[in-house]
Amino acid sequence: MGRKLDPTKKEKRGPGRKARKQKGAETELARFLPAAGDENSKRLSSRARKRAAKRRLGSAESLAMHKFPGAKPLPGKLPKGISGGAVQTPGKKGAQPLHHGTQGKKRPALTHSSEEEEVEEEDSEEDGVLNQEDLWGSEDSDADMIDDYGADSDSEGEDEDEELLPIERAAQKQKVQEAVAGGQWSEEETEEEEEKGSLQSCPQKDDETEGGLQINVDEEESFVLPLPGEMEQDAQAPDLQRIHKRIQDIVGVLRDFGTQREEGRSRSEYLHRLQKDLATYYSYGDFLLGKLMDLFPLSELVEFLEANEVPRPITLRTNTLKTRRRDLAQALINRGVNLDPLGKWSKTGLVVYDSSVPIGATPEYLAGYYMLQGASSMLPVMALAPQEHERILDMCCAPGGKTSYIAQLMKNTGVILANDANAERLKSVVGNLHRLGVTNTIISHYDGRQFPKVVGGFDRVLLDAPCSGTGVISKDPAVKTNKDEKDILRCAHLQKELLLSAIDSVNATSKTGGYLVYCTCSIMVEENEWVVDYALKKRNVRLVPTGLDFGQEGFTRFRERRFHPTLRSTRRFYPHTHNMDGFFIAKFKKFSNSIPQSQTGNSAASTPTSLDLPEVKGQVTPKPEGSSQPAKKARVAMKTKQQLQKRQHPKKASFQKQNGISKGTDSGLSTVSCDTKSQASSKLQDSSQPTQEIRGPKVTKKLKQQSATLLSSKKVAFWKPNGPPKGTDTEVPVLSLSKTQDTLKPEDWVQPLRSTRGTKKVKQQLPAQPSKRAAFRKQNGTPKGPETPAMSPLDSSQPPPAKRRKSQSRGSSHPVLS
Amino acid sequence: MRPLTEEETRVMFEKMAKYIGENLQLLVDRPDGTYCFRLHNDRVYYVSEKILKLAANISGDKLVSLGTCFGKFTKSHRFRLHITALDYLAPYAKYKVWIKPGAEQSFLYGNHVLKSGLGRITENTCQYQGVVVYSMADVPLIQREREAETQAEGEAGSMHREPDVGFDPGSPGSRPGPKAGAKPLRHPGIPLIVILIGIS
């Protein structure tokens, strides 16, 4: 994907409004430490000294004149204020937790008077004062307004000392304020914030003097959710600082909701308010923010949103076809780039901290020594682990970073087919691959969904599916607002189609491969776990560990959805935890080339007891050739029944054995149908797929092992398949057989059940429906097979299946069985 | 995608012979397999046979590139070698020119090279000879046609950078621009750097 934010082109901004040189902590604190007064007194000019004296006098007056009733206690509070000042001033100068722009405006001159003792240190405090002055920028005017004290009016006319005075005044005022009851603050606030009269989150500063912890507690306790009506006013002229504060408050409240909630307000109101505030503050659309709130706990949510505001560090990947990482690092450092190796997990990655030359234009780049690539984009290729001399398909390859990584891991052997649907971006692929010296690649311009038809049989496939881009918001902030429910669902639909095509393009019987890596740069569950789960249900694949030892595990359940338990082996990456773009990686292994028949509505969700054998039979008879559904249903029913009822029907059991269902293979599903199908397939050598044929014998072999007595007679009926059994898993073949051969209607196995169960019948069945089978065999459909096979031993009396495949047990379908 | 016709093959080999002489056979029969040239959309691609087999399945209008692009045929059926062919031509080059380090950077960014900037040069290189330009670290920079220089010793001859070599029109972000030889990165046996006189 393109890099829309070029971190190397960031403009450097000069010092901002608040940037001030500070003289250091000693000078800052010196204001509040009376001990240092002696030294500093020398710095005061004569006029300053006079002013100071006046102020001291004036403060006494001002105290009396101070409009706030609590003025008198000020002298008493002074020492407290001063002592506390040292603690508080850093806070004041810093993030101003005690002081908010809006509320700090009116600091009575009292605070100034309280600090008169420290006036002598004005000079040294200039810088600090300046700092504060900025923060309390509007304070001067306010100070003027509250300028009841003669001393203040004098000082304002003067030069440098003037700056100190208002600030000192403000500080003193603040202290007084804190000493005074909180009611005064609320008065002030209501004057300023009439539109939000009910919001009193900030005003409770009166407790600040009593200690930090108490302050927080008081604040939160007094946080009141603004009414919805007032929020609308907010939207028109949002004050970001206020919103930010409110966000923090709400998060704090929600963290300890029981104790800090406001009576009468529900949690959802707080959440709603928080959602709106976050959306305003970080400029998100409501939909996306709602999704993010579902995904993350609140503390993480704020971190995630913050992380999206900041670009990720630039990383690059050494092209090992042309150079080594060490040499490249040396060369780049010589050019003036500040870089480091990426981490333990990558042998070719480098992270760039800063650079005096443009990273994308160095001679090394142009010579193809490295490629600018995000750290998270290196992970899927590492998970894919391509071997030399393999055939690899990269379905959505633009701009070619992953493809070139694959090529360098393969050392230019084998063949890579790099495909992308976007012709414009393909040009970048061509350019990049030529630049990096990749020679074993074919670049094509197909829609990924056409794939198995065009060419298939790849050892490994990488699918970096087009997605909504919610993991790379830092690169493309437009995603915050332009993504909608429809967009996500459309992406998910496309991803599902692509994933199925990709699965079909993998050759399961490949000696070294049979793997598929699906990855997206999105963090939405709809595009990640849901799509993966869908594929697990629809194809003969299972999830395997990605080989990445870091990263968060994928979800196995999310809100109302439940996914397959193996989804724990997928990996999620977030910008705020791993400092790389949001990413999701899943690695599949295909264990059978056959495509399971689709069984709409029968997907494991059907309860085992829902279908009865007799029902199945009934279904079978009417239309053996008709829809595959009844057949499937029957099959499913059969399987489920078998498993649940534990072979309550000896007939069934025996029948199954007839068909060569071997428990050992654990392909319970395929059981009956499987075997008969296999037999049929073997019979129809021409049409049957080689794998099926091969698997047939295996199944039968197993059968022999397991149920000698029952099967012996019936085995005769069954064909011995040609060729040696192939495939790694007996289960696989069985499954595939069952799945592929939709034609094997329940008829086949039902009838024997009903009747004599003689092999003859079966035999008769088989020849009777070669055409149908052939026809059906070619059908593709989603299998229910994989799930049902998980059903363990068909016969209770038989030894338990030797190999129980977890992958087959789709979690949702048959909890009992799996 | 189709094999080259006689005519096209002749034209292309003639062009390549300017740089590598008669060593064309070396390109075809390589130790790691047989390679061949294929024409697709007026571009000549150099691919190994294994890749060819897979590429045959892809329909012509969907195929964008395969293996390495060596060059293309213009509308008037002249053959232009591309920078991407440098990696293969450099080992077999007949006439080589080495540039001094000082002149190298300037050359990389498109300036002519004076005779004084040449470090070494193969004997008997005549004017308008196709040469492969190397940096002093034996890193091939580009193949060029050599302009007049040795006319007068006193005069500074020059090597013009005739834009004999084009480059693949990649998208702006990816097009290889001028590349320089970076000496520390020498990798034996593989031409490290290619000078591409091209401005995206």
C-alpha cells in the first residue's frame, strides 16, 4: 500500500507558544523557598524593592478587599500555600492538572499576596513565570479586572518584573482559591461556562491543597455527565482541552464505576458521552469509533487512538540478493542515516530514526540494496517461510515488498507468480522487482478470484487481502471518517472470495508446502477472524501456528460470535503495543485438494438430534438425483446421529463399517458416505480424482483393521482402489471423499441399512449411479464434512479413533462431539 | 508472449554484440538452466525455462512481466537495451571504462565525463563503441556509447552519456533513478550498481 504520510518530509516547526527556556529546577523552586531570598535580594533593583514593599502592604489591604469571602484565612494559608507551592508549581507549569485554561482565568490577587515573600526572587523566576504566563495567558486581563489591589496596578506598568507579578498573583490566587470552599470556583465557572452549567468536573480544585490523591478523588466524584442537550452546543464550538479533560474523567469514572458513578446516570450514558468525545477529539467517525470501543478496553483504546496520531518509525528491509545487512547499515550510516537493527525477530530489517538524506533516494536504494517496508509487512512472509524451488503465488502483490522478500528468501529459485488486480500499481511492482534484482517472478494482472482457473497447484500462497485499512490509520487518516458499515462488509465479502480462491490454488499434496498465509492490515474482527472462520468451514484447511512468537492472539470469540478455537494461533498486531502497523496474520495448511460440498444450513450448527436416520432415508428416496442437500442432510444426519447416539443402531454401525468407516482415521464424517463414495470413485476410474482413489484403499484398509468381523464380508463388495494411498492423513482423504462426492446420496448407505445391508446392495448402488456421482463429484460446495468428521468413533463398541483431529471439530457445530 | 522471430533476434543480438561481442551463447546456456528470450508487448524478456512453463498459462493481456526485461523494440523495430539488462551484460562486456571516484558521482547524476575523469579504459576502444562503465571498485555503472575523445590529447575528450539505455517506465515512486556505485557494498560477481540516466 502506498505511503501517504512521508515522515521524511515532515515540516519542522519552530518553538511553539509555550516553548520557553527554563533556567532549571533550582531557580524554579527558589521562588517558593524562602531560604534563597538573601542571595536574590541583591538582584532586585531599588524600584523593585520598593514595589515589593508596596505589595506587602497592599496584600494586607487586598485581603480585606478581596471579594472572596475566604480571603482572611489566606495569611494562615500562606505557609501552607508556600509549602505546597513547591509541589504544585511543577504541576502548574506542566500539564496544569490543577489548573485549566478556562478556570484559571480568574485567580484572585490573593495568591499574589501570598507569594509576596517570594517576590524577592522574581528575577530568578522570570523564566518560570513566563512559562506560567503563557499558560495563563488570559490571566493578565483577568488580573486587571480583579485588580482591586493597588500593588498590582503599579506593577503592571513596569517592565520585566511585571511579568512576574501577574503570575505570582495568579499563583497566590490559586492557593487562596484552593483554601476557599469550592463553591467559589463553581461560581466562576458558571460565569464562563454558562452553556455547560451542569459540568462541574474541573471546578473542584479546592481540595487540591489537601494532597494529590484527594484531588483526584474529588474531581471524579464530582464529575457530572453533561446532559445531552448541552452536548449539542458543544459540538458547535468544541473546546478540545475541555473535551480531553472530560475524556480522562469519564475513563476514570468507568474504571471504578461502582464508587464513582453519578447517581441516576447509567453506564451507557457515560460510554455514549465518551464515544462522542473521543470522536470529536481524535476526529473519528462515529461508526469506526464504536467499533474500536468494542474491540479495546478503555485504557487501551485511548492509547490506540493516540498511537494513530503518530506515524510509525520508518523501517527498511535489506535485499539479501545483493548485499548484507551489516554492509548496508554501514553504507547508510556513512551517508548520514541514523539506524538500528529492527529486532531479534528479523535478520534483514533496519529501523531508521532520522536521516539527513532522503531514504528513498539514496544510491543504495536505487541500486536495489534495500526496500522501504513496514515492519508488520515483513511478518506474513516470515510466516509463509517459502523454500527454494517452490512455486509461490502472491495474490495481491502491489507494490511488491512482500513479493521481493519472498524472492530473496528463495534466493531467486523457483517461480513466483505476482498478481494484482490494479494495473496502475502493477507498474510499481515491475519497477521494484527489477530494481531489487528479482528474476524468478512472473507478474500478472488478474482479479484474484479467477485464480485456480487460470493456474493452480502452488506450493504456497500469500494473500495480503485488500482491507479497510483500520490498522494503518497513522498512514492514512482519511480512514477515520470514510469507513462505514457497508465498506467493512464489502471488504469482508471480497476477502472471503479471495481467500477461497487462494485456498483452491494451493496444492495440498505438495511435498514441501501446502500452506497459505492470509493477512490484512486491518484490526476489524469482521475482516480477520470472521473471514478465517468462514474459510475453515468451507474448505479443507486448518490453522497452524504462524511461527511468530510475538503478537497478540486472535480472538476465538467476539461479542456474539464464536469462532473456531484454533484461531488462537493467528496473530494480531497493534500500533500501540508493538509499534508497527495494525496487522492480522493467519496461516493455513491445506490437507486435501478436494472441495467440500456446500451444505447450506447444515453447517455443524444443526444439532445432532435434529435429523433422524429415518428422516434421512425418507429424504433420500424421493430424489436421489436431485439437490444435493437432502443427501448432505442425510449424510450429516447420519454422522451426527452416529456420533451422538453412539451407534445406538447396530445396523447403522454395521452399515458404517460396511462402508469402510474406520474409526482410526477419525474421519467420522466421511464414514458411510465416504466409503461408498470412495468405492464409487475407485470404480469410476476415469472420473475420480486420483486422490480419491488413492484414499479409498486407505480407508478400506483401515476398516479392515478395525472391524474385522463386520467388514470382512462387506469388504468384498468394496472395491480395492488402485494405487498406493497417498496423502499425509487418512483423515484427509476420507473427508475429501465425503465432501467431494456429493452424489453419494444417503441412498447408497441408507438402503443397505434398511435392507439386508448386504454388500450386494451396495454394489448395485454403485454402478447405478456412476453418472450422478461423476456429476456431483465435480460440484463444489461447502462441506459439512470437515466438521462432522470430527465426530469421533462411530461405533461405541469400537475402539476410540486413534487420531482425533481438533481441526475437524468446528467449535460451534458440535460441542458434544468435539 | 512469443519467441522472437529471426529478424528480431538478429536485431537484438546485433545490439548486444556491441557490448558483449560474440558471447551471446553464454547468456542462453547457463549452468543453472536454459534461458531464453521471449517477446511480449514489444518487450524482450529474459527468462529461464522453468518460469516459462508457468507463464505459458497466463493469457497475453494479463501478463505484465516475466523474468527480467532486457529491452524493447521501438515502433521502427529498433532495439533499445534497458538498464535492467546490465546485470547480465556486465560480466561479458568486451570494452570497459572505469571512472574515477570523483567523476563517478557527477556521472551518476547525468553529467558528461571528461577524459580526465577516466581511470582506465580497455584498449582499442574506438569511438562510438558500446562500453560498460564501471566504478573504480569494479562496479558496473551503465552501458553507454562512447563518444569522441581521443581526438586531441590536449583537449579534454569526453564520454557522452548518450541515452542509449532506457529504463522501464515504472511508476514514479519505483522507477530506478540514477544509481551510484557505493564502494563498500561490493559484492563479488554481481554488478552492484547501475547508473541509470533517467529522471522520473
